[in-house]
Amino acid sequence: MEKYHSEQASIVVSSVSKSYTSGKTVVKALDNISFEVEKGSLFGLIGPDGAGKTTLFRILTSLLLFDKGKALVDGFDVISGYKEIRKRIGYMPGRFSLYADLTVQENLNFFASIFETTIDENYDLIKGIYAQIEPFKNRRAGKLSGGMKQKLALSCALIHRPSVLFLDEPTTGVDAVSRKEFWDMLKGLKNEGITILVSTPYMDEANLCDKVALIQSGSILNIDTPHNITHTFSKTIYRIKGRDMQALLLQARQWDFAEQVYPFGEYHHAVIRQQSTELHFPEGVEASRIHPGIEDVFIDLMRNHDQ
Amino acid sequence: MTNKAIIVEKLSKTFNGFKAVDEISFEVGRGEIFGFLGANGAGKTTAMKMLCGLSMPSSGKATVAGFDIYQENESIKKNIGYMSQKFSLYEDLTIRENIRFYAGIYGIRPDIIKTKTVQLLTQLSLEKEADQLVGQLPLGWKQKLAFSVAIFHDPQIVFLDEPTGGVDPITRRDFWNMIYDATAKGITVFVTTHYMDEAEYCDRVSIMVDGQIDALDTPGNLKRLYQAESMDQVFLQIARKAKRTE
């Protein structure tokens, strides 16, 4: 088996495209996507449902063929080297895909035996995660709560100590507390030297990744560190607040110096037109300039992409 | 008629000795946007099912849209709308068929369905896609359509269970715009979400922990009370108290 040597990159995607036909229409799930994931890093694919994240995961885990391009995982081509790749990766799909009628322990044993290993052999790697569900090891997987299912799925994906871990929307539908815990677990795994590719529709999770690709409608809008993405954003953003937020939103959309105004939690964010020099906020409107966040950048990229 | 859309008093639901919902009490005013938050497993879904007339409480009292949840649960179903992220529309029916199906279930007259369908399709700019299968629509459109279908029969209250999960940031905001439009028409909105910025868009927010309502107030008051800068911090402070392992 030919192995490609790449010093730093654990995942290389170059000009990958994939289309589906749905009825009479052709849907471009991925449109000429390229990026690399550095060994031992935590890389995030940030984008809404339907952006193409799952298609990309299925291609990289050798489960789906694509139309054009080339992809390498851990030095192996995803098509010719699929057997090698399958031994080396861990994959947690977005939908719970363990055996509902096997117990927690039976599921874990099953995955360990498929990869010709044992729970004991790699217990230290999963300990922090598995210990939390071990008290329920005789419970059937189908009877677990959402959070516990997620921990079991992650344990099963790790039981053979993969070099690359693929996590497709592990935090979707998960509450804010459990999401924080999950990202702490990922940090721990990264420290073990595992390369992690994780997807999420939550824009705020981008800041927890080393590098992110913002993805929408099959295209990558931007790739960089979260810090660079927000710091190279050239537009000025003010957050504004008034007594009646709904009225303020409608009013602010008429301001000639505001290019875009959208709600953002407690405030509205106003993107200032580039040529504007003087900003006159009406009386009673509290306004202050802020650093843009990933979500601001994403909204801006989306609007420009759609045009 | 009171000015309360929902009145809940010491409502409980026990499964085999496990108190999924433990004596919750609250009221929701007509036309209010009420955010119903809590960690996974806190009991939100169980509580919501009881309010929608789908599950009988173990004890306590509640009226929804003026109807008793024990005696008049069929009337409740007729007077509320419901949508969730997980289930909303039939993917293998077209947009038009979905509208007709739901409107038919609520017993709306065929001629009214016809006129309102045209209005709805124009509002959503979906005239051209009307005969496409819903499964082919992008998620954002699907959710906007699902919401419109859920309020097609002009319910008094609409229950939204994580309606914006996984939706892109622009469509998420469009969706909230539709929520505001609905409240302007007098519809009461009862909504759950994991996006804490959306908690800010609610008039009042309750946070459930281990089957009980641990906090209930306006977002502004909750932030003051917990000395927090954002609803995210309020939520983390409260939800971390949970002892239950779901």
C-alpha cells in the first residue's frame, strides 16, 4: 500500500467535489473543497445543517465516493487505502449508531474486538469519559439518556486508540453545560496526540478549535485560526441597545451608516458602512464599538456568498 | 377568559418512583414569548408533553388556552400548535401537500385552506417550490415552513421545541422575526432552545433543574440576580447545580 509522506498534515483534502441528484435537481453537496488538518490539532468545521459537513465526514472515513479531487487521511488515499484508513480512524456519526439492544459494556467490547483489541488495553485513554457511564454498564444502550449515549459513542470511537478522530456534530441538541464538558474531553484527547476533526453548527464553539473552516452550501467561506478570522475582519461593528429592541431594529435598518443590523442576544449588532465617517446614534440608544465574533463574520460571509 | 394562556400549579409527573417533573408552578400571559430552558434530562420534554395534552400528569393542576389538562386535553390539542427540530413536516410530501394535510387535521374548511395556502406561499416566497418535496428543501426553509404550518390554524399558543437547532445564523434570526410576528397577532409562544442568545429574545425565561423550576424571570432580572453578563452565564450557574445524571 502506497503511503504518502506528509510531515505535518494528518488530513489533506484537495479540490473535492460531490453532487447528488435529488429528483430532477442536482445538489452540489461539496463544491471544490480544499484544506489540511495539522497532526495533533483540533480542527472545526463550522456551519449549519445542509452545509456539506456530513458528506465530507463520510468521504474522509471512506464511506462515500466522490466525483472529483483527492483526499488523504493519515497518509493514505481514502479510496485506494480505505482498509488502512479504517484501522486508524475513529468515527462518531451525528446520528447515534451503536447497538441499542446491547448493553453499554457489550457495545464497547464489540467495538474493541472488531479492532482486535480489548477494553483493558486502551482503558487509560477512555477512562475519563467511560468512568462516567461505567456505573450503568449493564444498561442497554437504547435506554441511556442523550448525554450518556454520547459518552458511550465517544468511548467506542476511541477504543482502538485511533490516530484521527472524526466527530460529526457531537454537541447538537446538547445543553450548554454538557457542551462545555464535551469540549473539555476533546482537549484531553488532543493532548494525547490524537488529531480531531469536529463539526458543529454552534458558532461559539469555533473559539475552542485550533483552526476552523467556515462552511456553507458546500463551499468553504474562510479557513484560519478563530483569532485570525475575527481579527482580520475589516468591518466595524457596534452593538446597540434601546428601550424597545424590536422598534430599534426597524429604526436602525434605516440608518444610512449601517450596512446591516441584526439581533444578537441582549443587543443588536450594526455593521457600519465602510465609507461612513460620522456615526450619529439617536438619543436613548446605547452604542459601543465591539470586536466582531465568529458569528458576525459568518453572517457577513454568508451574505456576500449569496450575492 | 383570563389573560393567562397557561396556568400551571404544582404539576408533577412520576415514572416508577422517578420524579421527572417535580411540582412546577408558573403562568404564561397571552401574547408572551416564554422561554422554557433547562439542561438535557431536566424534565422539559415531559412537562411540555403534559401541557400539549399528550401525557397525563401524576398530580397538580394546569390549564392551557383555558382548558383543563385532565378533562379537556382534546380541546387543548385543537387550540395549540406544535413544532420541533426533530419532527415537523413530512419529507415525502410536497410543500402544498403538507399544508393541506395539517390544515385538514385541524378541520379547516377546504376553501379557506386554499386561500390561506396562497397567502402563505407568497409570504415565504415559496410559490415556485410549492410542488417540491419538503425533503429537498434546505433546513432553514423547512423550519420556517414548519412554523407557518404550526400556526396555520391560528392557535392560541404555539409550542416550539428547539426550533432553530442546526439552523444557519441568518435564518435563525429570520425565524425569530416570524415569532415576533406571531405574537403581534396575539399568539402566545412557548419555546425551548439551547442557544442562549435566543433566551434574550424571550419576555420571560424559566430554567429547570432536576425536575423543578429553579429560576423564572425576565432575562434582564435574571442577569442582575445572578450578577452575570449574559444568559449563557446565568444558565451555567443554575444548571451546574443539577445532581441528577439525566
